[in-house]
Amino acid sequence: MARNTILNPNARKALDQFKMEVANQVGVDYNQGYKGNIASRDNGYVGGGMTKKVWEQYENSIAGR
């Protein structure tokens, strides 16, 4: 099985929605479809924002134990 295989089809939708939300928050025009015109730096902002939010949620979950 490939490492990027989605085991839960709903996970892809949720990740795409999460990506769009973060892109809007950091001001990146992240339209549906082709994204080849988006700079690597902007894609990095989106990925970094997603990572930051995931870590915040994790830290909040372990702090509440």
C-alpha cells in the first residue's frame, strides 16, 4: 500500500476543507482545481498554518487530561 493512500474517503474531503480554511486565513487565493500558479512560498504558508493548527489542537487535548 502506498503511503499516501486514503483509507477513509471522507478524510480527503476534510483535509481539503481544512486546507481551504487555512488558505483563506493566511490570505492565499487557493481555488479549486489547478494550483500550479501558486508560489511555493504561498503553499508553504498554507502547509505551515495547517501544521500549526494541528499541533495547537494536540497540545490542547493533552493539556486537558
